Amino acid sequence: MANIAEGNGRRTNKDFASFLVQAHGSAAEVQSHLYVALDLEYIEADSFKELYDLTDEVSRMTMSLAQHLRNSQ
């Protein structure tokens, strides 16, 4: 979320798109942490799936917006 906010404050679409790519990477990092939480039984499988799927959706949305911004230049 912070990467998206910072990118939105940049002057160009190219800069914003770069921060969206960073946000995409951060989403992958969250998904990695979700696997650890599941393996350590901090969360249940249902919660894991719901959170993983939501993170995947956000990840796809950030990449779609980044692509749109790059193509609109």
C-alpha cells in the first residue's frame, strides 16, 4: 500500500508504474509470509486461501494499472 501511495505522488506515469511493480513484488512477499504462517499453524487453510486470493487479486490489479500507465504515455 505504501508503494502505491508513494508512486501516486510521483510526477510521471512512468514513476508511478515503477512503484506499482514494487507493490507487485511486495504482494508476492506477503504471499510468501502466508505460506510460513500456514506451515506454522498460525492461520488455518481457509484463512490462507482467502488471504492468498485477495493478495493475488491486488497483485494483478497493480500490474494491470502499471501496464495501462506505461501504454498511455
